[in-house]
Amino acid sequence: MTTDLFAELQTGTRLPMGEQAWLLHGFALPRMGDLLPALDALLRAAPLRHMTTPGGLAMSVATTSCGVLGWVSDRRGYRYAARDPVSGNDWPAMPPVFAGLARDAAAAAGFDAFAPDSCLINRYVPGTRLTLHQDRDERDFAAPIVSVSLGLPAVFLFGGHARSDKAVHVPLAHGDVAVWGGVDRLRFHGVLPVKPGCHPVMGAQRINLTFRRAG
């Protein structure tokens, strides 16, 4: 995919990234009126923070979670937990607009009856990136990953089943949703450094919502 081609896409266009992986261009845009206030409320209840990697380094991406389980990282490793390790409280409940968006996007990509129990919220500021990795912390891999992009544009790296496989560069815009599962569920993926800019709604940041069936 190229940026020029991407710019010409109409909202609702579904583009393949793999055999069972799709980019749903602008899929989340009609729900922004409910989605963004719900996001603001979540960030007040469970503020973003820079977690520590197992190696002891601070992650460049700031994170928080909502749902029954939240994703956490510290010197003990990566895992899901029922409580926010900072506050000690249960993670905020997943708002209905979040769960509905994830369910409908999964269905549009061919994955019916997706019921996420966890949403990882990542904030990228300009210059922040996410290196290639697999989502392997869930108990099973039958459910897809649903990833919603908000704010500044980014380039999503969608690789193969080995870290050394060549990755496809997929431009992401505000409101885009990427869904991958089935034979593509364990593909390596990441995000190139976010370029400087200021989104008219979200400001100088990119927020990513990643829905999973973790438990």
C-alpha cells in the first residue's frame, strides 16, 4: 500500500493485509461522538503510564487498559491482570461503545461473535514507535485482534510469522481499524516512528485501542 493510494480510499473500504487480516478504512469514524468521550473518561479513571519492560527499561509508549483484564509489563514479564498495578483497583469496565465497535469490526473482517474482555490503550507522541512483536500473552489465539487508530497518522508494520520476514507498510489514519486473526493471528507487527503533527481532534498524539480476548 502507498500513502497516495490510501489517501484516495473512501470510508468503509476494506483492504486485505493477509489471508485473514483486513484494514477497515474509516470504520470507527461514525462512532467518534460516543467513542472519544468514553476514552476521556477511561483515561481519567486509569491514567496512562510508562510501564517497565522485563529488562528494566521504561516503555516509550504510554499505556493503560480497560475491561475484565488489563495488559501489564514489569520486571516479572508481560501478562494480563485483573487489577491496575498502579492504583490497585480493578480496571475500568469496557464502555459499550468500545465493545460494540470491536465486535462489529471483527464481524466485518469475517470473525463473528468476537467478545473482547480487554482493551489495551497506547499513546504515541511524535517519534514514538513500537518494534515488531507478536501478541502471545492471551490464553488462546482463536479470537482476532482488533486495533483502532485515533489521532495522528502512522505506518503499521504487518510482518510474517518470523521476525525476519518482510513487513508490509500499511498507512493508518484517524478512524481506521485493523483486524487480524486465524492464520494471521500470530504475525509480527509494529508501528514506525510517528511523525510530528497536530491532529485537529486529538492534538499531537496518536491513540491506539487494541481489543483482545485475553482470558
